[in-house]
Amino acid sequence: MKITQTFFGCVHLIDIPRYQDERGWFSESQHQQQYASLFNMPEPVFVQSNISQSKQNVLRGLHTQINHPQGKLIQVLQGKIYDVFVDIRPQSAHFKQWQAVVLDSEKSQQLWIPPGFAHGFLSLAENTTILYHCTNYYAPNDQLSILWDDNDLDIDWPLFNQAPVMSEKDLLGMSLKEFVTCVS
């Protein structure tokens, strides 16, 4: 396992070994001691794992939890996503900046996003399935959605003039300015 790209000094794109033979392939989805060593930090403890399936052009996010922030280890099991993460740590030099990476099931990669980021993704393929391990439990009363198309973020979503398919909760998210006021 090795880090192939780093964003904001703490978000890591990771190549994970995939062992292949005539039967198919095998790969570990998470190994806490290896991640602790790789990131030079105390072991991230994953307390909840989620699987999400999305049709093409489904956009989920941008989600965060304020009092129970989650670190996420994300891997695409089938299909492809445009994965976006926004630095919402007020003390960070990268506060309110975003980055994105394409993850797909053909590559043996994971994305580690530590607590302190809003996260969302756009499904670029039909029947995309992702697995993500979280460092904190989902807390529905603590979750916020930041608008995916907020002008202050100006995220370049690869929608090709198509409207995304979204939940009502995400369509009614708050602006980045409202979010900053909310957490100040």
C-alpha cells in the first residue's frame, strides 16, 4: 500500500495491493495498523462501514457532521465517481477550498478523508457502488449539507449540461456562507 497523491497535506489517495490469479482477485478493504503507519498517526478506528449504490448522474453531498465529525476511507467497488472534498476546518490555510479525484473500480485505490471536510460525489457510471469506512457513527441530527453548486465554492462537477439526480435534503442544503456562520 502506498500514498500516490496528497491534498491539503492530509487527504490521501492510496494504491492498495490487489492480488490476482485465474480465480479473480483479493484485496484488503482496511487494515488499521497499516493506515496508522502510512499516515504517521494514531490508528484511525473505523466504527461504521457503509455501502452506497447510485445510478449515473446521482450527486450525493456535500455532507459533514459538526459535533461528531467523520473521517472516511472510500473505495469504489463498481463503477466510477467524481469525489469532492471541501476543507471546512476554520484554522486551516486551505479553509473553504475544494479538490476532487476520480475513483473507479478498475483501479485498486482508496481515498482517505480525515475529519474536518465536507464530502460529496457524483456517480459517473450506471450502478456505481462505493464502500466507505467511517471513524464516527452517522448522527442524523448533526449532519449538514452544503450546497453542491454554491457560487463561493464554484466546484467544477463533470455534469456535461445535465441536471444531477439529488435528494431533497441535498437540494435544500445551506450555502458556504451560512455554514461558516453556523459553526462560528
